[in-house]
Amino acid sequence: MPISRRSLTLLLLLSLLAASAYAISLADLSNTDASGGLKAALETGSNAAVAKLGADGGFLNNPKVRIPLPKILEQARPLLKMTGKAKQLDELVVQMNHAAESAVPMAKPLLLDAVKSMTISDAKNILAGGDTSVTDFFRAKTQDKLAVQFQPVVKKVTDQSGLASKYNTAMSLAPKLGVLAKDQATVEGYVTQRALDGLYTMIAEEEKAIRADPIGTGSKLIGKVFGALK
């Protein structure tokens, strides 16, 4: 039996009403949902980033975060190769990256503390911010504290390289002479900063993935909150 024009119009109206009932905008979200969804996303993203980087090869085998030699050492490679120290350079690269992998798991408690301390105002600002606003929030809240925690762990690993201690001795006066950045004055300082950069790079990757496919996280609340941004 054919549908009359009146019935068709009624069906269309009902469809539109049903669609509008499920369309949620950022303004429609309650403070509780906005804060809860964002905290869940932050915890999911930070845990994933730490797990990936803290694994064996997490830095070394990932070109996005792999830590290269400080520029001054890389520039000296031809000379060091002539003196039979090229192998030591390669070993130092491996040790630097393993040092970062050893340090990164220490970030998890501080990242979770940052999530817990987030206010409703923080949540709204992050949700309305850019694609890396979550990462920027984490960097502002944790970078200085993590640098203090990372450095002793990094030093313990990099000290195993004789070349690292020679580098530190040779570079001790360089920052004062203005020929080397302060964070490259020691191998452990350089690796610590690169480890932090790698951590926030991977958090940014996780954040982008969540924003692109919030439903894929398996969390209804994350889907609801980040779905409202699309």
C-alpha cells in the first residue's frame, strides 16, 4: 500500500526530531560529563603512551621519538671513526634510548596526579582547545617534576658508556662559553629532555587518535564527550 504524502511528511518530521534528540553539542554536556569524559581520555592516552615508550625498543625502534646523538658528537663522528671510537658512538645511541625507556614508566603516577587535579574549568578549556590541548596540559603540569625524576635514572644507564663520561667532561665548560645548549652539557641532561619530548609526542599521538575515533576507545563517556566536538 503506497504511503500518502501526509504520512511521508509525518515520518520525515519524526526522523528529524529523533535525530535532534541524539545530537549533542559541547554546550549541552554537563560539567560532570565533560570532566569525566576528559579525565577518562587523559588516563587512556597517557597510559598508552607510557606503555609504548617504556617497552624494550620503545624509543630505539620508533623513528618519531628515537634519540640521536647530540649534534656535536654526530659532527665529530668522522674523527672518532678514525680513532676507532665509531662503535662506541653506536653503543651510546642504544644506551641513550634504553635509558629513556627505563625512565618513562616513572611518569605514570605524575600524569595520573595531573588528571586528578584537573578542574571543571580546565576540562572545558581543553575540550574547546586545539588538537593537542590535552598534551599541552600535561606538559605544563608535569614537565619540570618529570625532569627531576628522569635524570638520575637516565644517568645510571648512560654512565655505563665510557664515551658518555668523556663527553660530559669535555662539554662541562661549553655552555659557559656559549657554544652549546645547556641541555646538551651532559649526556643525561640531553637524554632527559629528549625523553620528555618523546613522551609528549606520543601523548599527542594518542590524543589525536582519540579525537579521530572516540567510539573506538570502548568508553561510552569518551565517545559522548569527544563525539560532541565533531
